[in-house]
Amino acid sequence: MYPHRNHQTDKPILDARGVSVRYNGRAALENVTFHLHVGERIAVVGPNGAGKSTLFKVVAGVLQPSAGEATISGSQPTAHSCIAYVPQRSQVDWNFPVSVADVVMMGRSAKLGPFNFPKKRDWDFVGRALETVQLADLSTRQISQLSGGQQQRMFIARALAQEAELMLMDEPLTGLDTPAQEGLLDLLDTLREQKVTVMVATHDLEQAAKHFDKIMLLNKKIVAFGNPDKVLQTENLLAAYGGRFRAVDDSCCDEGEHDAIYD
């Protein structure tokens, strides 16, 4: 994967400094500061309304922060085509009359420019992306005919066709059965091999601890950020979840298993 022309290779792939967002006078994010390096895999966890989706929108450049800034390899997100956003499945109109290959080709739109038709090179990108996510044999299917796990794989393929270097995935595991979740988590290993940096919003603390390099515990502010064993301490979880959290001791876990309880 070649670096994008707006990248400064001596800068973090993502650098957020003092990011704050307010909606109608109310804080959605407060003074969020962190940075990521190429190839890292980060789980963003926290209660409902913690600001996870808001943070992703700032990073993607679709929402301007009220204060602070987020830069991608040294420049503003809007200067980049390397950021891919994988939405929650509930936000998608699955009855829209497009095929799997059509959706993946949408990842090439920034490369094509307006009024230009895809060329062989673009279809080659689409074909390789579909092979990577193991959907090549389903390329002509209408998107509603896919299972939940296949739908998420399709969006990852779109990001690969886009030549994404930073992928933001908003609760991609929600509603999937265990085999589909495991398949998607295995696919994240492939993305790491391709030096794609991944941020995943999730409610599953156990999966976050097992499958991610670092965890960001967020509740409008960053409560803790770092290695899972340091972040998922009872005092941090109580600070983030308050009365909606209880710690459950379990003999299978060195530090105890944590179970987030939602109202």
C-alpha cells in the first residue's frame, strides 16, 4: 500500500488534541487527546451516549469539533481519501437496488472523480478486495441477500478498494452470531498485515481485551487509554459506567471478568 500524497510520514496516523464537541450547548466530547500509530488496533468502549460515534465523525472529517482538532498524518481529515467509515448495519437501507460489487466500487469514487467511469484498474481493486474478505463469489448479489457478517465484510471490502489506511468501524459485531464475529475478528488480522489502522466501537469488554492492542474507555472524556489490562480496572470501569456497571469475579480470568450492565 502506497502512502497518500497528503501524508507526513513523521506524524501519527491519527492525532487528536483537545477535541470537544457540543450539541445545543451540551457536551458530547470534552478535551479528548490521544494519538495512534500505523497498524494499531483500538477498541473504543463506553456506555450509550459516551460519544463514540461523535468521535468517529470528527476523525472522519464529517463533523467539525467545537474546540481542538484531529489530524491524519499531519493534516486535516478533509484532505484525505484514506479514511474509511464502516457504519452500523441499522443505518443502511438494505433494500437499495445495488449489488455487492457496486457497493465495493463506491470505495473508488474519490479516485475516479466526478463523471468518470471505472477503469480496469478500479475493477481490479474491487476484485482483490472481495477476494480478501471472501465475498468474490457473491459479487453480483443484491446487498439484502447477504448475512449480517457478509454485510460487514462487504463494507470492509469497500474500504480496501478505497485504499483506506485508517478504518473506523461503528459496532460492527453487534447482532452477529459467534462464528460471524470470530470471522470478522480474524479479518482484522489481515488488515493489520496490510498496515491498516483500525478503530472499533464496541460494547463487548471481553472481546476488546482479547483482540485489541489498546482500549479507549470513553464517557465524553477519556477515562483511560492504553493496554487492556491497565484500562479494564474496576475503578476505571466504575468511573465510566457508574451505577450501570458491576464487576464479576471469575476464576478463569487473571484480573476478573468485567460485565457492563445497561439501563
